Amino acid sequence: MSYTEKEALKQLPEASSWPKFSETGEYDHMELIDYIDGLFTDVPSIPDYCITARLNTDFKGHASIWYTQMKEIHGRKNWPWWRSQIIQKYRNDTWIWQKTLSFGNDRYTVDKDPYDWCLRQSKRLIAIDPHITTEMRNHKLLTKLPGDLEHAVKCRFSKESTLDEISNTLQEVRIRTSIGRYNNHSIGDNRENPTLEAKETNDSDSEITTGFHNLE
């Protein structure tokens, strides 16, 4: 091993901190792939075998059985090969179909935390299409909002807005506008002070939009 390779090896995180893949997590195979791809980006001089040698400790449970069988059949392989095999095995048509159904059924309602909902749905979209653009992701998220909320949120962010910006905007609309309060009331969130509720509901959207930053 060259001096450069030895120095690169020192930069690798401890094996115990690497993501584990056991087939039980919904996205754990994607997390493992993203993590290892990131290592090659952060430490480009690291030898491939230093990564693949640690795969023994990354696979657990049923995934470990699969990994052991594949290694016995094919022998020592580099990371691009293992990456391809993991995707072929676990990112299959059934898994993508399940994510597509989950995305379609998970419509936003104001009783859901905007940040959790946006992150959950974004993960599903990336699972369905790893190369999805920011604009297309944002468009698909908007289609899962009630019509009035969709319009209010759409007016407040750009096509290239980040997930955080969308979540923040949705949270603002949810809490501070009459649209959000109406939807909240419609799902059974009855307030204790009806007089205050009536006063708040009469606030116009135009009065609160000054609190929003132009995200374009």
C-alpha cells in the first residue's frame, strides 16, 4: 500500500459508524449506497478494496446471507459491481411499485407535520426516480396538497425551491393563513375560543404574506 493510500485509509470513518443493511429498513440499501459513494467523493484516493473489505460488517440478517452467497459465487469484486448488484436485488419493480402507491396515498392534511411529510414524500420520489429534478419533485409534492393549500403554497415558492423552503412555506400557510385554519378546523381541530377563532379566520392572506421571503 502506498503512502497516499495509507493516508487515505486514515480518513475513513470507523467501520462501526457505517450504515448497516439488514433488509428491514425501508431505504437502508439506498443509505448504504449513498454513504459509500460519498466516501469515494470525500476521499478519492482511497483504494476500492479498502471499502469492499468492510462490506462484511455492513450486511446484517438476511442481507448478510445474500452477500455471503454472492461472494462465494462471484469472488472478490469492486464497489461498482456490488453497487449494481444491490440495486438489482433490492431496488426491484415490487419495491418501486410499493413506493409509488405510498406516495399516491399519502396526501397532505394539516394535522401532519409539514417537515416530516415533505421528507417522507421526497424520499419516495427519489426511490421511484433517482434522477428526478428539483422542479419535478416540487410539482409532484404540490399535487398532493388540497386545492386551496396547493394554490397558496405554489404562489410562495419557486420551481427550484429546496425541500426546507417548501416545508417552511407549508408551515407558514398552515399556521398563519385562513386557508390553513379552515382546513385544520375541517378535520376536527375545534378551538376552545370560538370568538378568537372567528377573528383570526377573518385575517386576509394578503395581510400575512409580508412575512414570507421571496424564494425565487
